[in-house]
Amino acid sequence: MTQPSWLPDALRYSDFDGDWERFLTTVYQIFERDFKKSRPGYRGFPLSYDSRLEDGKEAVFWHLISQYNERTGNREMDLRRCERIPWPSPIIEHSQDKQLSVWKNKRGKEIRILLWLEAMDYLVVLKESRNTVILLTAYCTDRDHTRNRLRRERNIGLK
């Protein structure tokens, strides 16, 4: 399967000549465009996110571009997540596209909605709320154990 026509190209850090600050500025500008200036919806529900500021940027932004390191207890930048910052909004907006697997799971008392573009190894995670859907995170699924876990979960997911 190829990249869907509605999915923009990923950024490439190599296009920024090693200028991390310029790259991160661009990544944040895309986040602002896709989630602050325009508000994507999920199947008729408005989308919200954790807008608390951490280091001057929204908490959800950091969840979209970094991953938690269990050894250090800190979030660490993930270049692959950064490069794919153009993807979460169109994936949410195209949630009914046949190239996406969409299912629900339960984590504690929360109902989560998973949108997996398996062909591109990318997952967006939302949370159901009373009158809205909340963007939690998104990440690459390019490890075999992650893919296998998601496939198992998809097969038994809440319908």
C-alpha cells in the first residue's frame, strides 16, 4: 500500500542542515496550524487537547514529538515523531478512509480511539469524552512487537 493522497509528506530533518532550533520551530508551526488555528474534528465531534503549557508549548505537542523513557523517567525527543507532525490532523480528518484501521480500547476507565495507518507505521490515539474527543498522542509503529500488539488489540477491540 502506498501513501494515501490525502496524507502530506513527512518533514525531513536533513532539509534543515542540522539546525535543530529551526526544525523545531517548523514542527511547532505545523502543530499550531493543524490544531490551534484550525480545529479538526473526529466524526462530527470537536477535537480538544491538553493545552497546559510546558516549556512554553502545549503538553500534547510534547506528546506528539517525544517519547517517555522508562529508564530516565523523562520524555525524550523522537526525530521520527517530529518529522511526522504533518500527519495526525489529516489522519483524524480521514478516519473513515479504508486505509485506516480504527477501533476502541479501554485503558483504566478511559475509552480510547486508535487510528492506525498501518501501511505508514503510524498511530494516532484519541480519548472519548462527553462532548468531545481528546488528542492524546501519536507515534511510529515500526517495531514488530508494536505492530503485533496493535493487530491483536484491533482484533479484540471494542466495537
